[in-house]
Amino acid sequence: ACVAQRARVLVDDVETSPLFAGTPARAVLLAEGVRSVQSTPLLSRTGELVGVLSTHMRRPGSPDARTLRQLDLFARQAADILENRRAHDALRQSEARLRALVEASTEVLYRMSPDWREVHEVYSRSALAPAGDDRGAWLDGYIPPEARPQFLAAVDAAIRDARGFALEHPSRRADGSL
């Protein structure tokens, strides 16, 4: 009922509730000493159901207003945690797919500082030499002098116009060749 209605369900007495009448759950709950139940849906900020927070009490009756407000707070926090975890997992899976794509291709992927002065990471299946500790020296290590003006012009335009860009250019390989 909680899931279908996306609203809290209160069962004052499991023994007399029509919600549990004739169900195996009634016998299980009563055998465990559960006499009342509340279930609050965990809704994401966009309204998607991400779970249910249920509490079981040993006495018949409903939680008071203060307790229900606390349950609402817990439900909000739990939904946020679950939603953040799902987003984190989705990002990690996306990064893994991107890494697999880069590793399976001959493409090279740079992760740069916003001003392009420092290289933070290079994925290249060992095609390029490691950037080393001097992150600012990457241009000298990877881009041959004759390709730098076109490369830097494309970078400068992308930074100035706040847009992405794609550019094919020669790069120095780990063995020194282009």
C-alpha cells in the first residue's frame, strides 16, 4: 500500500487490520510480537521511489506527531543518501565504460586543468610517455613544436568561447616517435 500510494501507511493493530487479514505476513508479525507498523516511502528529490522505511512496534497504536516528523526527517535523509549512492554508482560505471573505450581504442584522452596549463591524467594504453611530476611540462613532452601553434590556438578558442573541441594532432609516443 505504501509503495502504490507513495504515502505513509499506519497500521494501528496488525491483529485487526484489514491490510494483513488472511495474509501470511499477519501470522509472522504477530509471532514476532509486532502489533503495529508504520511504513514511510523514501522518495528522491524528483519523486522517484527509492525505498521504504518501516518500523514495527510491540504495542497497538500509531506514533505521535513528533515521532512522525522525526520519521519524515529520517526518510528524507535516507532517500538523499540512497539517491547520492545511485548517482555515485552511475558515475563510476560511466567512468569505467569510458576507460574501457579509451583502453580498447587508439585514442588518447587527457584530463586537464581548466586553463590547460597542467595535465592531470593521460589515458593512452602506454602509447605516450608518462607525464611525470612536472605537470606543466606536458606540452613539450607530448606536442611537437610544429604542431603547437594550431593546438594552442584551438585550446585558447575553446577556453575563450567556453566550449569543447576536438582536434587531431601529432603526439610524441613513449618510444620518441610521432
